[in-house]
Amino acid sequence: MRKEVIAHKDPKSPISEIFRTLRTNIQFMNASKKMKTLLITSTFPGEGKSWVTSNLAVTFAQAGKKVVLIDADMRKGRQYVIFGALPKPGLSNYLSQVEIDEQENLSENISDYIQETEVENLYLMPAGNVPPNPSELLVSTQMLKLLEELKNICDIVIIDGTPCELVADSIILSRIVDSTIVVTAHKITKKEALARVIKNIKNVEGKIAGVVVNKVPVSSKKYEETYYYYDEPKNVKKQISKREKINYSKTEQMNRQKISENITATKKQGTAPKRTVTVEKQNKPTANEELPKAIKKKVEVEKTQEITIDKTNDILKQINQYLEQEKKNLNNE
């Protein structure tokens, strides 16, 4: 399976969460439980239709739904490449009953055309051999029979169709499926092309569930922040708090052991133990580190006041000495 199946390879990533949101929206629209076949199409190639289809199918399977993914692009189907499956037998072989195996044996059993994938509950029917008339095969009674049988054995059938602006295969399929989603690309898909696709689907009485905008640019910083949010375990804070408690208890035990050793040593020497002094030496840092800012400030102010008083006393002493000397001089005269 290729890395582009992000919903399976990295289920905690923001992109996987977006596909789960898309799945939820589809399920809400399917409140009546009548939608069992969903077609994914686009306007032109390169808009990410097959990528969206594969990841959406994975998210439905992860929700416990039994999903069959049909690659209906019988011209350039690539779902077998994405899931690492065999290219045939597939849809074209089932519809045309041609070359199911090397001996060219035929089979009407659907299970012979469906392969299991690495994802639990997800099964793939590849496109098969490239037929000369894919559009005619899609409107055949065999295609209707296939969808009806798959509805009975699975929860949802997701079909990867062709781009609507190139061929009419998806327009044909939109008539026989329960709903259709159109995939577009940001700043690539033209509004006129999207409007034509929607109009053509509605003209054949097809139902449109909505439009998916793909390839929307996201800044790497925002992506990483979202990624770490989903990737961060829920009990990180609990683990950190637990480690801090363990470290604190170990330090406390060491301090108590040292205090006990000091007390024992002083008893052997015949002197009274000085527990307060020992605790202060073991646990407390220097006085300047322990004093609060307010006390530090008060001490500094008191020191400044003491210096100022000392200077004042020196000046007064000098003045008194000068006055006494002047008195002596006057008496001598």
C-alpha cells in the first residue's frame, strides 16, 4: 500500500481528521440510511479524485463499515496501484466476462473479482483490462446487477469514476448510484467547468451530495501545530507530574538520610545534635536565594541608611573638631 493512503498510514494526522469529518458529513446526509452507493468524480484529471476516494473508503472501513471500493475508471484506473493489489480481474472483466484468468475461464461469482486490502473491512474491485467500450459496459444490465448484489453484502459501495469533462462514464454512473461527490482543486478547477459537470449530472437525474475542494494550501507552522495537538498523548501532564513527585520523594529521602547520619555522628562525639543547623545546610540554599524580594529590598534600604548615618556622623565630628580648634585659638590670643 502506498503512502498516499494517509488515513491508514497516519490516522492521527490532520488530513486523516479531515477525511473523518467528510465521512461524518456524508453519514449525516444519509440519515435515512438509503444511500449505499457513492460515486466520486471530478472535472479534469489531476484534481485528486482517486486520492480522495481511497482515503474516504479507508475512513468508512475504520468506522466498522464493510466497504467495497470499485475502480470504474477502466481507461486509467490506479486504485490497484494505491492499495498494492492485482490489476485484474476487475470491473471490466466482470462486466464483459473476458480473461478472468490465464486459462480465460469465466466466472459469475463476484468474489472472484474482489480483492482484500491491508485495511480491515475494505475490499477492492480494480478496473481490470482496458475494454474498447467502457461507456457501454457501465449502462449494461450486468452493472446494475453488480451494484444490487453488493448492496446486499456490504454497508457502502464507493466508486472511483472518470473525470466528467473528458468522458461520459461518470455521468452515466450518476444515474444509477444513490449520490455523487465532485472533487475540485484549489485555484485549478474552473468555475465554468464545475457548473457544467453539476448541470450534466442533474440533467440525467443524478443526485449530488456536495463538492470537495482539494489541494488547499496550509502553512507548515499551522500543520505542525495541529499535528502535535493530535499526536500528543492525553496523559502527558499526568506522567510529568508523576515523575516530579518521584524525584521529590527521592531527594527528600536522601536529605533525611544525611540528617540521620549527622545526628548519629554528633551523638558518638558526645555533643547535642543540632538538627536545625543540619537541615539548613542540607536543604536550604544561600540566604540571598531564599529571601523574598520584599525582604531583600528592605535589607538593601537599611544598609543604605546605615551608610548615610555613618557619613553624617563623620561630618559632624569634623565640624566639632574644627569648632574646638577655633576656641583654642581665640583663648590663646
